[in-house]
Amino acid sequence: MKIKTMRDVSTIQGLRNQATPTTREQAVTEAARLERELARLKRELDMWTANQNKTTERMQRIEQRLALLGELVEPSLGSVTERSSGHERVAERTEDGRQEKEKGWRTVDLQY
Amino acid sequence: MTIAVAEAPPTILKVSARADFVESPAVHDVAERALAYLRASYPVHFRGPAGTGKTTLALHVAAQLGRPVILIVGDEGFATADLIGDKSGYHYRKVVDRFIHTVVKYEEDAVERWVDNRLTHACREGFTLVYDEFTRSRPEANNILLTILEEGLLILPNMNSRDAYIKVHPDFRSIFTSNPQEYAGVHEAQDALSDRLVTIDLDYYDRDTEIVITSAHSGLPMEQTAKVVDVVRDFRASGEYDQTPTLRASIMIARVIAQQELPPAASDPRFVGICLDVLESKTVFTSGTRERRAQQRKMLLSLIEHHCA
């Protein structure tokens, strides 16, 4: 490992911890320490997962609420959409794009 | 939070012929000529007096093109914004950033919102524009059409926008109508605009076409329709009126007598009454014209007697 700062310099304790245990007592001690550490990390992961679930639920509730507000503001809109402030103007569009757009047009039949 | 209200989609017309629409050889010929010009990307202008079927013909030709139709009817109150659109309202946005709870950052932004109008939609999407009675709009309102028809470019007044110039869609076509004999609420078209249009002059249809159209629109048998059409055509030929009696007058009379199941006979006072109601109104009613109106009634009665004996 390339040493850049003093943090990268191993301490005597660090060297001892990284070394392969030579006695049964050292091995058992380290195994016990690592088991505790593993259990702690599992608890931490559970907390993160619980937080993630909670946040996802909150986001879903907010999206539902925004959809409701969008209906109130503009019934034909159906849902609130994020748009850029500028109008998207496309002079030439593909055939598929045109068909997509045509679906949104309001059509009135006129007979002559 | 930003709530964006979607711009309402344009309302377009899906034009189709009625069941009683008659495409006589004369109508077919004019429509084919107009279509030839339109397919060559030239705008067509139908010009003719009232009752010659300009608007119907324009819609018929537009239907042949097979594209959605945008219909605009000229009006004195029209300004350029009524054709292309205008700035309407604002997009308002407020952001409160409290990513770090001790630091509050506010951002506010208001952007003017541009709303397209029908001509802009037509240019952008390649619709067929039918501009009915375009000389009823003031000439300056129609100036925007000059670059659209010549350079194929719609120039919008919002200079700061990246959309100040819109390339007109290659499928965009335009059909104009106007009545050169109209004297109420019309303007002269500017030469620059007239020069860009292929003008087709329309006149009243021949007798056979008028009979077929009137019969189709009223449901009256052809031989009975012929009597009504002859009365109206002879009255038109007499010149004794202020407003030209048109095909509409024939259809009015024929439809009413068809609904009431009256025969077109001079001996039936109800039929004579309907003819007088429809045709006598073609003269301006002033106190000084009483004698003329009496003469006109006499002439109308003799026409009815002659054709509907």
C-alpha cells in the first residue's frame, strides 16, 4: 500500500491485529471480536433498510398527493408532470412522433 | 414543488362530406384545379360572391388533402396575436434549499409563458389552414402570412426565445376565401399577400348543378326543385334586388316546402308566401322604395306564375 499520509502508517497495534494469530487464545479473541463486529454491522444494515423502506413509502405518498393536486389544477392532465419552462418546439418530427402527438389533439368533426 | 400545467392540445377539425354533398362535374373540376396548386405548395384563394359555395369548396378541398384542418374566420378585431399566439401568464418557480439545516437558500424565478395559437399550430404540425373570409381581418393582422407563404418561415415576436423562427412544416397548406362584392366589414387585401395566392374566381353554378345541389339539400324531387331554382335564377337575372338571391335562397324555399309537403304551385298561397318571404327580403327596406318593392313583388309573382303554373 502506498503511504500518502501518517494515517496510512501502520501502528504496532494495527500490525498485531492484522498478523495471523499464533496462539489459540489470540485466535479465539479475534474470532469473538469479529463476531461482535459482524453482528453490529448486521444491525446497522437493518436500520438502513428500515430507513430506506420508510423513505420509499413517504415518496409514494407524496407522489399520490401530487397526482391529486394535478387533477385539481388541470383535470385533463391526469398527473403532475415536471416540465421545462420553455416550450419544446420541434419543426420536424418522425412519423412515430407525429402519431404520438396526434393522440393528444382534440378533434371536432365538421361536415360540409 | 413545481406544478406545471400542461398546455392544452390544439383543437383540430376532422372534415368530411355530408351525405347530401353533391360533387357535380363543375365542383369536381374546380376542386381538382385547386388540389393541383396545393400539391405544388401554392396557397389557393377562392374568390366569389356570396352563395357560390366558397367555404364548402375550401373544406371539400381541405378534406381531399387528408390532413387535420384548422379553420379561421376573418374578423375586424383580429390582431397578429390571434393568429400566432401571445405571451400569456408566467411560469413561477420557487426553490427553498435546506440541504444543510442551518443554511437556507431561496431561489425564485418567473418566466413568461408563450401560448401558440391556431396558425402556429398549423405551421408547426403541417395542418391544412382554411382562412375563411380573410379580407374581414385588417391587412396588418395578415402580414405574418407573407413569410409563411413565401419563405416557409414563421417569425414569432418573442425575440429572446430560441423559438423565434419556426420552419413551416412541409405538409402545411393554406386555402383562403373572400367575397369581392362584400361591402360591409371588409378590407382590401395587400398586394404582397394577393401576389402569393393562386386566385380561382367562382361564379354561380349552372342550372343543372343548382338543381342537383338544391334537391340533395332539401329532399325535394328533382322536377319540383327545378321549378324553385328557375324562379330564383330568373329573379337573379332580373337584377331587381340589392342582395343577390343565391343558391341558399333556392335551398331555403325547397327545404321548407319539402318539410311542409307543399307543391311548388302558383295556385298554392302558402308556397307563394314562402317564395315572397325569402326573395322579397333581397331588397333594402326603406320608405323611398315602396313603389319599387311593389314592382318587385309583381315581377316575382309573374315569375312564380310562369315557372310553377
